[in-house]
Amino acid sequence: MQKLHFPTYSFKIRTQAQQDFIFDIIRKKFIRLTPEEWVRQHIVHFLIKERNYPKGLIAVEQGLKVNELARRFDVLLYNKMGKACFLIECKAAQVKITQDVFDQIARYNLALKVPYLLVTNGLMHYCCQIDFEQNNYQYLDDVPFYGELNTG
């Protein structure tokens, strides 16, 4: 798999029936190793190891309803009160981060209404904080540490 713009992590990878699988420490099972899953696993490890996010407050690939349609988010982080606060959309490294990707995460956020969004393909990362009262957002220079989140 391609080297990404994250620190190097030690992943459990196994091959079965000529397909590679990576162990997801959140879902606690092996998942087929696709280019998007490679990015997803890197961001999860980055959040836990580099940004101090509690593993128990991270959800990976779960369903949500967007305009009555079933969708799946990549990563959703919760605050210590159990309220969703940070949504992450992962793309494979070869997928360019375009307006369509931002539109996708914005549609998901219509249902979730979280104050932090991150879009990454493992090479480029765009993180922003939404101010719902002022109806605007600002891009952040870096992914905030868990203790820095202003989630109300």
C-alpha cells in the first residue's frame, strides 16, 4: 500500500484467499484492505496515538439517514457526554479531494450537525470547524487534539 502523510503505524495484516485484510482496532475485526480502508486505519491510529482521542469514543463505518437515504460515515468521534462532535470522510489516496467530497460530508453533517469536519485521502487533509450560530466555518491548520475540541 501507498505511503501516506501520517506517522508509520504497526498494523496487523493478514492474507486470506489472495486478499489482504487489516485489523480494525475499533470494530475489533479484520476488514478487507482497500485503498480507502488503508487511509481510514491511518486516521484512526493518528487520532488515538497522536491526538489523544479515546478509542471508546470513536465509531467507524456506521449507518445514518440523509434525506431518508441510508448512508455510511467513515469515522465519527464523540465527546465525553456521548454527543457526536467530529465527522471524518476518507478517500483512497488516488482520489482527489474535490468539491464533491466536501458536498458529501456536508450532506452527512445535515443529519449529524457536528462542529468539526475532516476530509482526507491520506495525502491531503482538510479540517474545519463550523460555527452554527454565525452560519460559517473556518479551516484549521491541523487536526485538533481531543482536549482542544470546543464541542459545547
